Amino acid sequence: MTAVITTAAGIARGVRSGEYPAARVLEEYLARIAAHEDRIGAFLLVAQERARAAAEAIDARVAAGEDPGLLAGVPLAVKDALCLAGLPTTAGSKILQGWHPPYTATAVARLEEAGAVVVGKTNLDEFAMGSSNENSAYKVCRNPRGLDRVPGGSSGGSAAAVAAGFASVAIGSDTGGSIRQPASLCGVVGMKPTYGRVSRYGLIAFASSLDQIGPLAGTVEDAALVYQSMAGADPMDATSIPGDLPDVLSGVKEGREAGIAGMRVALVTELCEMEGTDPTVARVFEETVKKLEKSGAVLVEVSVPSLVHALSAYYLIAPAECSSNLARFDGVRFGLREAGDDVEAMNRATREAGFGPEVKRRIMLGTYALSSGYIDAYYGKAQRIRTLVIRDLEAAFTQADVLLSPTSPTVAFPLGARTDDPMSMYISDICTIPANLAGIPALSLPCGTDDAGLPVGLQVMAPVLSESLLFRVACAAETLIGALPPVLL
Ligand code: GLN
């Protein structure tokens, strides 16, 4: 039997043409999960039987002469912050243990309609708060490219699942970098769309003005296929962008064939010359930029001064929004309930037992930042910085087509290295947060490794709604650099 583990584009092509059945593709992935998942911890739930039924349904459609879709038979891993009716959803938190959502997230439903086969729900930092997956209330997730290393977070399980070949593609959510940072640390492609491009309906909210769902994949083309299949207007999400969804797959093709000659690519001074950046990350990034320049890209440098305040603004806005969003977990409506003499005591006991330390820290920070007497000094000021970041980035995009930076200042760090120091953990998102504050699309792709084989990520940022351009540049870069195959454990 020839191995069918390949790209999502390749799997879908093979399944659609009847070359091999979706059921066989799935069994190959399930066998890898069975053999190696114990050492990785990428999944909170593997949905074997459900996946087998889905794969059989795809094969039946092929046999009946129907086209099962762009992602026919492609094994997909779903971050456990996204609801899927019929399976439990935990958001990585004890407070949701045993909760079964009554509906399915729009993004997941669309991917299933396009033929993707959900293999399981992936591990994550509790309520998507974290950068290493170590805030998961359930289990450790290890980086498949270095088992003593974190996979990044919060979509660490999704990134690890793709890097380990447990799923061909995955989806995650990105509030401050939670798709791109783990993608960078695990050596896969991760993309955050423009705010509003992908419906958030069915995503458990962390910070609603920043949250976006996006793809993780082995190649830029696969990420584009997933994006194209799930993006677009949705009446169930009031912030979803109306109108038709432009085709990004032509951008991928253009990037591969025409490259990026003549395109203005900018290095962002504040992100590229940051204190604390690993020398190896800086070196690999520089080498990558040289390759782009050699292929004809016009290199410019732009300064985006307000970015030095972006991290601080984010760590006020995101906690403020989460303190409000997480108020709904009160022991009445969802999951866990601890006993108490009256309703207030029950609420308090449930939240005390159900939330982990980082979630409590965020709720307290956010409540403080919003409290009367402090709201202007903290939340108000952070919002003003956010406006500055938006304006500064708009100005930067008049000087360049896309902006570049490392995705994360370091490669994957050792498990436990930052758990006692929240600030050092927060810093790993310093390059990814600006795109969330401004709502612009951004993508991370592997651009090399350090001596130990740990991946370095290149971040590309594009103007609002310029996904096609983003995929074009990313695909051109990938063609020059080469994609990193999944690790054979
Ligand atoms: N690591 C960041 C945080 O902890 C970003 C998380 C995310 O994007 N969900 O808030």
C-alpha cells in the first residue's frame, strides 16, 4: 500500500478522482495517531467512529458520481474551542467538562460540507489564553519537532497535530497570535484572516474584537484551501463581512508561477530589531529576506512607532473583553456546578474550582482595567493605542505591499521554562499581536531551522481584506524556501 499521507490538495485530488478512498486515507492517519499520540498529547478527543462514518459518506458520494468538495477526504483537526454538535467541547477548561454544545460552528460545518473529515478536537491553553499550551487543564502537549519543547499556544494541539501528521490540516483561533505562534514553533503554516472574514459563530469567545478562526496546514496552498472553504459572510455572526468571498486560490497559483518580482516587501523596524530575539531567529530571518530580495522583491524598511505599545494595549483589551465574556460560566448554564448554600456561593465555588490560574489572572486584570476610576487610565488608553496602531499600519501599507517580521522572537522553548513568569510568556506574541489589534490578515510559514532542527517562522502581514495578496507572497516565499514536511515520529 503506498502512503497517501500527503498534502490536503493531493488527498482531495486523489479522493475526488477515485484514485483512493477517503476511508483509506483516514485509516492511515488514525494509525499514526494510535502509534504516536501518547507521546504528543495533541488531542483532547479522537473521534474515530464519527470520522469513519464521514469518510464512508464521502466515498459513497464519489461512487455515486457526485463531487464531494474541495477538501474531499482531507483529515481535519479542530481546536477544542470550536463547537461541534455531538461531541463534547471543553475549551481546555474544567469548567466546561462534560458540556455538549447543541450546535456546530459555522467554520466547522462549512469544512465538513467541503468534504473534510474531522479526526478529533485538539488540545489548547484554557480558553485560548496562553502561548505554550501549558495552560491546558487536561494534559501536556509536546512539540513533535522536539519532545522536550512546547508546541506554542494557544492552538498548540492543532499545530502539533499537523506537524506530527495526525491530521492533514487543522483549524485554530487567533486572538493575539494563537494560530501563527504555534505554527511557527511547530514548523507549519498558520494564517489569521482579516477580522470578520471567517464567522466566529460557534467559537467560544475569548476577546471578541480580536478573535479570528484560521487554518494550520503543511503548505500555503493547503492553508488557502481551508480558508477558501470556511470564509465568507454568515448571518449568525454580526461581525462577519457581507458580500461575496474573493477567490484566493488564484493568488496561490500566481505566487508559485509568477513569484513576487517587483513587489515591495517591508521590514518592520520595531519587530525586526527587537531586544530578546534569538540570534538564530534573526539570522534565519535575514537569510530568508535575502532570498526574497534575490528573487526580485523590492526591499524597504518601515517604522511603525506605536507597535512598541501594542503588547501592553493587548494585555488590557483582551483581558477586559474576556472578563465580560467569561461571566457566562456561572455554574447555571454550562458544564461544571459546585455546591453552595445560595446562588452566589454556588457561582463562586464553581468559578473557583473550574477556572485555572491564568484565566483567573486575566479576569482580574480585565475587571480592574474596566473598573470605574481606572477605565480611562487603562482600557481607554489601550483603545487609543489600538487606534494609533491601525493608523500607523495603514500608513506603512502606503510604502509597501506587505510587511515582514519573524513570527516569534524565539524557537520553541523547553516545557516549563516560562510557566512561572507570565511576562516572559506574553512576550512570545509581541510580533503577532499588531495584526489582531488592526484586524489585518497575517500568515506564518516555516523559513528554516536552528541547529537542533527547531523551526523559525516568517510572518507576512497584508492590508485588510488582502488575503489573496497574502497567500501569493507566502506561496512565493514557500516556493523559494521549501515547505517543512511532517515529522516521522
Ligand atoms: N498568547 C496570547 C494570549 O495569551 C494570544 C492568545 C490567542 O491568540 N488566543 O492571550
